[in-house]
Amino acid sequence: MRYFWILVLAGSLLLNIVAIWAFFNYVKYGGSPLGDIKRKLTGTTKQSAPRVAYAQENAELLAKIERGEADSSRIVFLGASITQRWDFEKFLPEFPLVNRGVGGQLVPGILARYKRDVLELDPKAVIIKFCSINVRPQMPNKVLEDGMTMLAQLAHSNDIVPIVSTIIPSGKPEARIGDFSVADSLSKFNDWVRAFAESNHYPIIDFAAAIGDENGLLPRDCSVDPVHLNDKGYQIVSDAARPVLREVLGGE
């Protein structure tokens, strides 16, 4: 019995030493102490590489471009979740649109992938569309303005027509975060986009004007939630985009 308790105490002491080591290791380096123990015991550091969105699709399109099989009038539609969910074959089948929407992505993320998802694909034009998830207390409108400016200027300098767009408003449940008015900030950004497009002679798709209600909000009958569109909503914004796309493509 005596040896049993000695083993129990020794095991307890060992576990406490490991726990203390893990705690200080976590405080000093962050991450997962258990994961670090596993790596030390197994001697492996193998980790799966993060997936690059549209990597395969881009490679296939670039191969078609090289073979001369791609539509030279292609237009990249750059955005977040609303863009990603947009069924172009259903709502805008007459246009050679390339969908490059990534759900949940903010302006910095769009900037980071702009080279591979737009510039390298050498489209005739790019639609630059931000989502209302960017309009938050910690994201000043100046960040969105600078982002839109950079994306438009990069496109223009690479002989790609920049088509800027206003942000589709959110529904009433998402119109305010505490004392911060998402609706007011979003409206101010959209006014800036309209002035930016006019002063630079850029084509603009005014999604907000097309779908917003009398209070500048996303109508409930056009949405599946306070941010995303249903078929009726997509039909409205597609109708708003159609004449602009026709003009950019020269009536094609």
C-alpha cells in the first residue's frame, strides 16, 4: 500500500510539473501546449497548408488564356459572400463573368489576393464590390476609401477597366452596433464612391440605390438574412449591373 501511494504522489508531481511547464510555454509562446507535447513525442512538425481560394480555377483559366481559348471580354467580379453566392449563369448569363467572391472577406483580404485573382487573369474589366461586413466601429471609412482607390488605380494602370460599386445595405437588425450606426457610415461611403467614380470617370454600379428601401436598408423580402440576398434581391442587383456591363463591353 505504501508503494502505491508513493507512485500516486510521484505521478501527481510529474503531472503538476508538466502542467506548469505547459502553462509557462503557453504564456511565452502562445498556441497549444498539448500540440507542442505531441510534436515533441512524435517528432513531427507536419501541418496542412492553408487553401488558396480559386487556385485551381485560376490555373485552368490561365491555361485557357495561354491557348487562346478564353473569352477576351471576360470581367472579374471581385467581392465577398454576396458575390460568391451570385449565380451568374442564372441572373447574368449574357456576360463572361468570372466569380472571385470569398465569403467573409474584408478589404485587406481582397487587397492581398488582387494580384492573383484579377491582375494575372488580365480581364477586360473588374467589378470592385465591398460587403457591408466592412462597415464596423473598428474599420474607419477611410480604410474602405483607400482600398477602393488602390484597387481602381491598380486596374487602370494595368489596362483593366475598374467598375466601382456601392455597398449593398444591410437589413435593420444589422444597421446598428451599439452606438455605432452601420447604416449612416455605409451611406457616407456610398456617397463617396459615387463622387469618386464621377471625378475619375469610372463606370459605377449603384447597387445601394437599386435595392435600398426608403430608409436605406436591405428590404426583408429581398434577403435571406440581414446581409445576404435571396433570388428577388439578386434579380434587382443583376438588373442594376446589366446596363453598366453592356456599356463597358461596348454593346457586346
